[in-house]
Amino acid sequence: MIAHTPETAEIARNAKAWPFEEARKLEKRLGGKLPEKGYVLFETGYGPSGLPHIGTFGEVARTTMVRRAFEMLTGMPTRLFAFSDDMDGLRKVPDNVPNRDLLAQHLNEPLTKVPDPFGTHESFGHHNNARLRAFLDAFGFEYEFQSATDWYTSGRFDDALIRVLEEYDRIMEVMLPTLGEERQQTYSPFLPISPRTGHVLQVPILERNASKGTVVFEDTDGEKVEVPVTGGHCKLQWKPDWAMRWYALGVDYEMAGKDLIPSVDLGGKITRILGGNPPAGFNYELFLDENGQKISKSRGNGLTIDEWLTYASPESLALYMFQKPRAAKRLYFDVIPKAVDEYLTFLEKYRGEGSDRQVENPVWHIHEGTPPEETSPISFNMLLNLVSASNSQDREILWGFISAYVPGASPASHPLLDRLVGYAIKYFEDFVRPTKFYRPPTAAERAALEDLRGTLQGFAEGAAAEDIQNAVFEVGKRHGFENLREWFGCLYETLLGQTSGPRMGSFVALYGLGRTVGLIDAALHRDADAGAA
């Protein structure tokens, strides 16, 4: 729990970062008072018919950021429920699982009754729940896992389910206008579970008895069956289920994607009908692929979380989730280096900031108020360029460059930097190397490069990066590059084989004057037919 004192509360009350805005909104909803249940409840929901994904990470990370801001603001105890809707029926067989024929034999059964196609757990639902918990644990999230099956079958939802039955007509008045004409004819908030087949049925409810707490429906064999709505004999459709959960658990805060705004509004109406108060929360924007199209799990466009974590740290992903959550953002491989370096920049700034500025810094929110002390003396983009220029994926060779640039640095003394070296090697191999193309210099560029070669030979090894940078500028000016971007573009394209690159003074200081002269020699000897990497 984040420390709460009068001083920190005052900082939280004035902070502009969006998690603090959300925290103040939640405090207002509560009237500044601790709920009767004795804690403030945050919730995230999860459908375990598939595996956890990058959106799952984003929702839990962002909710945690609001939770910590709220604790600093109010000092109230909080809990976070990661709720799995694992009693839902299996409606289709996922594409990315083994033994699909096995699953096809258990369609419409609750996920916690469907056999595990992986053969490791008692059911498909249990398997995916375990994956969810392992996923969240890997990132160090503090949460309490909750299973819909446990809540329904244990009777803990019974009182709320009776309330849904008592308010059946009012709930139907809210739900029916949102449905198509054909669906209206058969819709019911309750999904009875067939005593004969165990299937979660989407069938009309023929009779209701609120005093007995039962419903009557026609089973798949045509027989009329009466079952209690309690004790796990029925499940609710997902929208009434979401609202019932808000009411039964007393959820105080839950966020959702922009695409669920109508469902959030609907859930709020049903929660009020049941006698509850809908949670506070906000709607975040969805991610787009590199072409600006909405990311879809079924289409596979956009990044998966495993792909991001192959090339960059979880902290960089958390930063991407923190920044502008209400703006649509493209989520593809090219955003990774920038996200890593922005994280490093914020981390470097943090220690020199006052407490009122630190809470505005994203790393405060990423690390729940206690960012690590270690920073990196070299940016991720610079490491990418080092790997590129040296054509080496050998960590020892790369650390040779690094230790010459940062005396005394080693993987042991700079573990964060060592992790970045590993990420840079992987990113270069998969995304930079395939696109490298060294173009030969023009006649005018050749003269400038020859001048630069002689200028760099006039420096002693260990020269300051700023002095080298100034010299590179002067060479460009001497050779008539009115727009110095063209000069640096020439250097990137002829020396590094790419269209963008690092601050040249820093790069030369890291890579070495002699080796940079070697790059210039290679460019000067390159003919028009020899440009590929």
C-alpha cells in the first residue's frame, strides 16, 4: 500500500497525472467515506475461453496505477479482484489449442466442466485460469483471483441472483431495446444449466417464481424443467452478469475499453435496479495496428505481449499503457525502441525531481511509487546502432565497447544495461538487419566524408562526445549542406545502412574513432552496385 500522510495526500490532491484524476473521481463517488465492507474494491474482468493477452496486461496495469494513486490520496484499504467468467459456456473451439476435436464434443458446457485440451488441469477453464494467474504473477501485480464458478456454486451470489429474479421485468425493459427483433423473442437474463446435458442453455424462460427462487424452461429433449436460479443451477447473460457482480461484490472501480461504453451504461442501469451503485471508472481507447486498423485477436494483427517482451522490458510496455490511455495508439514493432528510451529518460529524471513532480512522472506509477535506483548510461537506440555498426551479436564484444565508453561498467554493475543489450541484439536481428542498405555517397558527399575522416583522425581516443558532435556539424557546414539533416541523413545511410540514426558525437565516442574511420573508408570504397548489408 502506498504511504498516506497529510503531506502526500495534499500532493495527490493536486497531481495532474490521470491516475490521480481517477482517484479523486472515486473518492467523490464514495463521499470520502470507507464503504461498509471495510475496503475499496477494484475489479478487472477476464473471459477464460482464450489465453491472457496484451489487453489483459494493460487493464490490470492501469487499474493498479489508479489503485495506488487512490491509496496515496485517501489512505483507505483497497483490494483488487481479477475476476474470471469461467462458468460461461464454450461457444466455439479456439484455433490455438491442441485436441480441438476433444473440445468440439463439449460445446456449450461451462468452461470449468470442459476437459483441458492441454492435459494439465482438471478443465479448460482451470487451465486458462492458471495461465492468467501465472501471467499476472510474472509482472508482480498484487491481486486476488476470483472464479465465477466458485461464486455461483458456493451460494455467495444467491442473494444477488434472487434480486435479479425479483427485478426480472425491469431488467428486461432495459435489455430488450438493445437486442435485435429475433433475439428479443427468446432472450432471458438467466441461462439455465440443463440437468440432463450440463449445457449452459440460451433458451426462453417459460415461468418464474420469485418466492421459490426458480425458473422453468424447456430442456433440449422438450421436457419442461424447473431449477433454482441459485447454487450454480443458472448463470446470467454476460451484461446482466457484469451488473450483478458490481452489485453483489460492491465493486467501486472498474475500467473498460471504449467499445464497451454501451455495455457499461447498461450495466449501470441494471445495478441501480438491483439497488446498488455502479462503480467509477473510465473507458480507454483501443490499440491499432501499423495501418491504423483495430487490433483483433482473431486476425492476429498488432503485437502480442510475448512479442513485445522478446524485444523490450515489461516496464517499457507499462509506460506505453500509461501514456494517453484515452487516445488510440498504434501497437506494432516500430514503437518499441521509442518506448524503451522514453522509459529510461523518465527513470533518469525521477531522482532529481521533487516529490510533487515525481508523482507526475510515469515511472512512479509503473513501479507503484518506488522506481529502481539504477538507470542506463546508454540509450536503447544507441545500443541498436552499436550492434548495427559492429555487425556483432556477441555480448562480450558489445560490452567491450560499452566498458570503454563507461569506465568500469560491466553486466554485474549495470544489469539493466545488460538486459538492454540482449533486447537490442534480438531487435536488430529481426527488424534492423533485414532492412539495412548501404547506399554509395554522391560526389559531394564523398568530399564531405573524406573531410570528416581527416577531422576524426585529428581527435585522440577518449575525446568528448560533444566536441566530436560539433566537429561533425562543422564538416557539414563547410560542404554546403544548408539543411544539416541532409548531412546526417547521408551519414546514417552511407555509414550505418539505415534512414535514421543516433546523435553522431555520442555514437562515435561509443563505437570508437578508429572504427568510425573504418566505416567511412568502407563507404568511400562502396560502388553503386554494392549496397546491401
